Amino acid sequence: MNAIPIQALPERHLQPHQARQRPPTSFEDLLGDAIERAFGQGHWELDALVAYLNKSGPAGPNGQPWTAESFQQLMTTLGA
């Protein structure tokens, strides 16, 4: 095995928002906070997460209630 001593590696810094193209919107901030609270309360499954968002907010896109499909679609859009 050809191991490189850790001291020989270049110093690296992680940028927590390295993929961000723009600052998040207020809606995205609120949604992120709500998702964190849901996860903190053990709502890991999609249906439970969607139910939590419908109960606590924010409302889904265009003010509509969340569905599994609308949540997945928005996550796909935000992740692009």
C-alpha cells in the first residue's frame, strides 16, 4: 500500500454553499427550516414529511397543499 502522509496533502477547505448559484429565497429558507424541524421530530418518510408541512407550513408552491409529487418536483427543481 502506498500511503501519503497527511502532512503532505494540500490544505483543503470545504465551502458549505459551493454549489449555490444564488442566495435562497424567503420561501426556500422557510421550507428548509420546516424540513429540519420535521426531521428533528422523526418525520423521515415522504408521506409523514408532507403531512408535517401541510400542518405546520409553509404552504406548497402557489399556496397549494403539499403532495408527495409536488414536494419531489420542487426538490428536483431546487437541486438542479
